[in-house]
Amino acid sequence: MDALPGWEAVSALILSCPGPLRRHAAALMPAGELCLPQVLLGSESQLLAFVAAAGGLAGRMYFAPMPEVFPDRRSVRAALARAGAAPGRAERLVHLRFGSVRAARVLKGVRNACVIAEAGGAPPLTASHHPFASGMVLPASIRRLFVYDQALRPRVIGGQAIPASLLPQSCITADIPADTPTRRAHQNGADAGLDLVSLAEFRSLAWAAGPVRSRTGRLMAGIGQAPVVLLPWNMDHPGSIVPELLARLARLHAPGGAAAEHMPRIVLLPFNYIGQTGIIRQLIATLRDAAPAAEGALAGIFLARVGTMDAAALLRSLAGCAWVDGNDPEHWWTLARLAACGIRTILIDPSGSAGPGDRLLADEAIWVDAQTRCGALTFSARLPSLRAMPTLLQLTAARAAAPAPPRARRPARARAEATA
């Protein structure tokens, strides 16, 4: 996708996504200068894959960490000039927002569009009257959607449908090298681009400031025969089962018990992180209450942040497979990205329907209550019951011992049927 058809006349394409603000030195910057803290999953990876796929627009793409701070078109023009935009680059402006529907933001005075990667799912049960609580409503100034095959189609306030255009498959993996350089990752100091710290050693200020000193050496020294499992965690999905899944693992982590001998090391991959470390602290408190030996359980769970694709290769060399929460509306994106990196996956499947690949039926229904920026929300979800956890551990051990899977083939670059 050298350029999106119909976008040749766009003077500047301004991109934004949710995320912590302290990493950014300007309110608007060229996309080529962008350095995001997490590049593998979630809205940040969606933005980077789009930038890589839309090579023909490279000189006209900019990033705004907080687009809502601009009060009008004149302020956007001034910021573009300061960011180095050529004269005349402030005539036809388009703002493209990545991230969850509930996290949508608009840029005043320009044409706004959203990239939607969330798949459809059951709406939350909620008493909140917030206009965006359902996750299916966007601000009225959103003029177009850019979607993938699996993505849902939200509407604007008032119920009107929004014109939607399908993005090409190249917008999923265009930023992932054809041969992720595992060997080079180890040669360049082994931990380049990977933040890795155990939950027992987690400190909010250090994590928020980042990068933190990676602990891959300690992880490798402590695994013994236990497999290492990656566990993606969508922190902007209030109905995530990841905290409860980890709590159930912690309850099985009794010292000297049979389950403890087969307990994997967990490398937690939080994404769609919006800068609220309180979510992580709450997880740690939950695990302390759940685990018979809390410190041992917390020392065996690591928090990881992938800053470069070299680090993604390092994860592939460390972990036997990844567990993917099928309740997550972005689980299809996570599966596609991990497959493109050559990482095996086991889908924790709430649907119960047959499908390709390794999956474990989530056989127990639960309610997940969450306090969100849209008010109190309650989600219906499914996760493996305690009696199903041994099956998950056995399947994990089998996947870890199997030969490495072939890398998923990257689709040829294609052109999108889209207009600005």
C-alpha cells in the first residue's frame, strides 16, 4: 500500500492513539520520529503497522499524543509548521485515531476518522449513562471508519451509520521484519528493547518512567524445566479475564504440591496501557490474596514491554507459547501478530465453536466488574475452570516441547478501497 487511493490530496495525516504522555516531547511530531514504548500488540502496533504499510504518505504523517489539546485548526497549522511541515501542508488535514472505541478522541477543525480493530462481542451490562459506555458509540464528528475484516462497526451518537472502508492485510504485519533477528537481539546486549521485571520487584515510578533494566538473565536462570508462557493483557478491556486467570494459577501454586512442579513462568504482556499503573498494583494485591505462597508466585510472573522487534524475537526464544484471551475484542489481532513473529498460541476460547489451531474451551462463566472512565461496567466472560487448568498446563507443556512453528506468511502489500 504505497498510498491510500483518494488520499493523494491530503496535506497532512495526523495519527494518534491512547498511551502514557510522558514519553513524548512535543504535542505534534513527524511520524518518523515516533518512539512508542510498546510495539508488538494493541493500538500502538496498529498505528506502526499502518505507517509501515502507507509508505507513500511517509512525508505527510505526523503523531499527536493528545489531539484534544488543539482548540482549532489554526493551532494545528502552527504545530505542523513547528514540526517541519512544508508550506501548504495545512490545507486538507485528516486525523486518524487508533485504539478502542471507548478511547476515541477528535482533533478540532479537521476531518476525523477512526481505525477499528475491535471485533464484535456482547455489550457490557451496566447502569452507567455515559454516552460511550457501550463501546459501540463514537463522537459525532467521526466521518469515516477504517476497519479490518473482523472489526465491529460502531455508530455515532444518534445512531447514524458511519461510512467504512476495509484496510488491506498489509496493515496488520507491515512493520514486522520478514526474518525477526533473534540472533542479533542476543548479540546486541541480549535485552535491547525489552523491559522485563517480576511482579515481586515491580515499582510504579520505575515502570512509568521506563525503560527498566531487563531481567531476562534471572528469568532464564530460574526456569529450570518449567515452560515460559506469554500472556497478552489488554489493559483497556475492562472485561479481561487475565487477572482472574492469574489468580487461579496462584491458588494452584502451593509449595511442594504437584501443580507447583509443572507451573510455568508467566511473562505478562500488557498492551493498550494508558499510563495507569494502579491497574498493575491492583493485580499484584489480588495475587497476594490468592496465592498460598504469595512471594514465590509473584517472583514467577514477569511484566514485559516490547520496545523493538528485536525484543519480540527475544520473547520467541524465551517462551514456548502464548495464552490468548478469547474474550478480548482484539484477540484476533493478537493471534495474527504473534503468528507473524513465529510464536505459538493457545486460544482460551469462550465461544465453544470448533476452529483451527490450538485452543482450550473456556468452560466457566463469570462476571467481571470494573470501574472505568465510562462508569461502572459489568461484563460477561468465560475462562477455564479450576478443573480445566491441568489440561491447559498439559497442553502448554506439549506445545513447548514441539518443534518451532513456521513463521506466518506476510500478505503481499495491497491497496485499500478507501477515500479520505
